[in-house]
Amino acid sequence: MMNRMKIGTALVTALFLAVALAACKKQSGDNASNDSGTGIGPVSSVQIAAGIDEGMAKKGADLFEAKCSACHKWEEKVVGPALQGVTTRRKPEWIMNMILNPVEMTQKDPTAQKLLEEHLTQMTFQNVTQEEARMILEHFRKKDGAK
Ligand code: HEC
């Protein structure tokens, strides 16, 4: 009788722990899908004007084609993640720091670390200047339908 009760208590405890763990896991997953941080790198703030700067977005699209498209598509994963919606799930500063400083980002920024765990390939710096990274960001904003 006593033993049965102990086993019962142990089972309830185990169940409780499993549920608590699952809840924790879900929460950290949600954080990864929506990053509110600015990341680690040279960019601490970006000025975003209303509307799209079409000239910048065009140059950004060309840069993306030349330097990024081997690993990224908009709507599906290639080597790196699909980039659709990236401007709504990350801050502009975070995106530019990821472009300019990908190795340190995947080492120290929790969201970038998770991406590396998922994609198992290290994104490398593609020799873009900060100005060029800003153009690529404008291209992403346009693709995401920013007004
Ligand atoms: C060698 C392949 C490769 C190249 C080239 C590359 N990336 Fe990446 N990128 C990745 C991988 C893989 C990740 C996920 C993080 C990691 O594993 O390093 C990533 C992550 C990203 C992210 C974060 C996406 C998200 O969901 O938050 C952005 C933004 C990004 N890359 C933009 C670019 C841009 C812009 C270029 C071109 C200047 C570029 N990448 C070039 C492989 C690449």
C-alpha cells in the first residue's frame, strides 16, 4: 500500500516536470522566432525613414544576388534560413550585425546561436560595407512589404 503511494507520487512528480520542461522549451523557441535585441556588431542604431528608398533597395537586391543567393532564398531554406519575414522577426540593427559580423553573432547572440544549431553551417562575412548592408536591409524591407 505504502509503496504504491510512493510510486504514484513519483509518477505525478515526473509528469509535472515533463510539462514544466515542455513549457520552458516552448517559451525559448518563441523568443528565437521573434528577436527584440540589436545583436552584436558595429551597428547600434539604424535610421529607417518612412517609405522605401527604391534606389537603395535595387542596389541591395543586386548585392544580395551576387553575395548571398548561393546560401539564401526568400521562401525556402537553402544552406541558410529562408529570409521571408526577416524584417518583422528581427530588428534592423540585428539584421545588419548578422550581415557584418556573422561569426561573433553565432557565438554570442542567443538567437544567432540557435540558427547555427538548426542550420549547422557557419554563415561567413561576405565583404560588404556597412553602407552595403544597409542597402540589403532596404531590399529586405521592400520584399517584406514595408511602407
Ligand atoms: C555560406 C552560406 C551563407 C552565405 C554566403 C550567407 N549566409 Fe546568411 N546565413 C547562413 C546561415 C547558415 C545562417 C544561419 C546562422 C548560421 O548558421 O551561421 C544565416 C543567417 C542569416 C540571417 C538571419 C536569418 C534569420 O532568420 O534571422 C540573415 C539576415 C542572413 N543570413 C543574411 C545574409 C546576407 C544578407 C548575406 C549576403 C551578404 C548572407 N546571409 C550570406 C548562410 C549564409
